Amino acid sequence: MTKITIPALMQSKAERKPIVMVTAYDYPGARAAERAGVDMVLVGDSGAQVVLGHESTVSVTTDELLVLAKAVRRGTETAFMVCDVPFGSTELSDEQAVATAVRFVKEAGADGIKIEGGGEPQLSRVRAIVAAGIPVVGHVGLTPQTATALGGLRAQGRTIASARRVVREAIAVQEAGAFCVVVEAVPAEIVELLRDELRIPIIGIGAGPADGQVLVLHDLIGFTEGQAAKFVKRYGTIGEDTTAAIAAYADEVRSGVFPGPEHCYAASDDAVEAARA
Ligand code: KIV
Ligand code: NA
């Protein structure tokens, strides 16, 4: 496979060929995504919860996400790799946002960054980062970094005002220079209209068919606990499988079945003699 480029993603939209994006937070996750042939990987700040155990995305730092991003880079060859910029790393100024985005490109080898929101300050950040030569993915609808201000993790675009806001912000993010936009937790009918309106691909999550889809890796492989969001579909049982494997190992250690002779190294008689002496 050849490396996925921005023109290739634009082409996918034009041909109505759905774009596949999945999150990844480490080397094996990136390798698996690569082997499965996805188009884009996202080092999401959802890693805050799914691999680092934070309560929400807001507390994760740039340094923490960079560790994850570097590991993903080492495992990613053809997929287009996007990194989330965490909450607090872009809010202060365009300069701060560019400096953060540059770190993800320079230190982690990101192909692009994703930034949440479509209000005036965020649009200014998008323009500044794009002007610095870094491809930007926008993110509108439910924006988890500022979910408290939205009244919690809830669907957007369900009222007249909210639907207008989603549409306005998605268009504004495109006009600010984003090459792609994630739309999260918005009714499919709204996204369908937006899809025809925008030149850039819409990657949906809880947003209906769109130009592409993204899911959190650990949600789709079944490696998250508790009630998943309505839009999650589970394709695997890795959580249960992992627990069962560890439990089987624990049983065998406790019963003396593991390790067996086949897991042990052989020594020469001389070495055993020497150890005895
Ligand atoms: O952090 C993340 O995983 C995301 C996707 C759900 C879009 O932002
Ligand atoms: Na995110």
C-alpha cells in the first residue's frame, strides 16, 4: 500500500468511498491498524481515559500524548497519522497553539493535528497552524474537552440553535483551512446536509454515514469498561479475552502447571555440578 495523502482523502470524498479512521495509542495498536489497512490513525486525547486511566480528556498533558504519539509513529507506515492537541495546549494564543502543533510534527512525526471547536479563537488557531504548514483536522459537534460547557457528554445539533451552530462551525473550520473535520454526536440528517455543503471530508463519530468514520480503538475491540456511548459498535472481546488469559495464567502458576518443562532451559551436567558446588 502507498502512503495515504491529503489529495487521496479528498479523492475518497469525491468518489464517496468511506474513509476509515481509528484511534491508536501505542505501537501494537498502530501495527494492528496498519495491518487492517485503515486510512487514518488518530492519537486521540481519548487515550487519557482508555490507556492512562484519567477521568476525562482535560487532564492529559502534551508530554503524555507525545509519548503515545511517538509509539504510534513507530508502528504507522501508510496510514495518515493525526494527533489531538490536548486541552490547555492551544487556548492561550495562536503562538501557543503553533508551538504545540510543531511539537507533534517535530517530536512525534505527526502528519497533521486535530483541534476541537469552531468558535472565533479556535478558528484563529486553525488559521495559524495551517499557515505554519501543518495540516489540521477540525472537530465540531460534541467536543469532549469542553463538554462541561456543553452541559455534559451529550449529542449536539438536536435543536434549531444547536444544529445551526454545528453547521456554521463546520463550514468555518473548513474556511479557516482545515483539510478534514470530525463531527461527533450529531444527528445523521444534519451531517448528510453538511456533507454536500463541505468540500472537505467529514469523519463522523455518532454522526451517521458521513465521508468516513472514526471509533476509539478500545471501544471497538471491547477493551473499555462500563456503558459505551450509543454510537459505539463492538467488534471484539479483547477485555474479556485478556482477563480470561491472565486468569488462566494465574491458575496455572498457583497449581504448578506453569511453567512446564517446555518453558525451561536445559543446562549441561557440568553446569549443574558447578552450581551444586
Ligand atoms: O480522542 C478521540 O478519540 C477523538 C475521536 C473520538 C474523534 O477525538
Ligand atoms: Na479527542
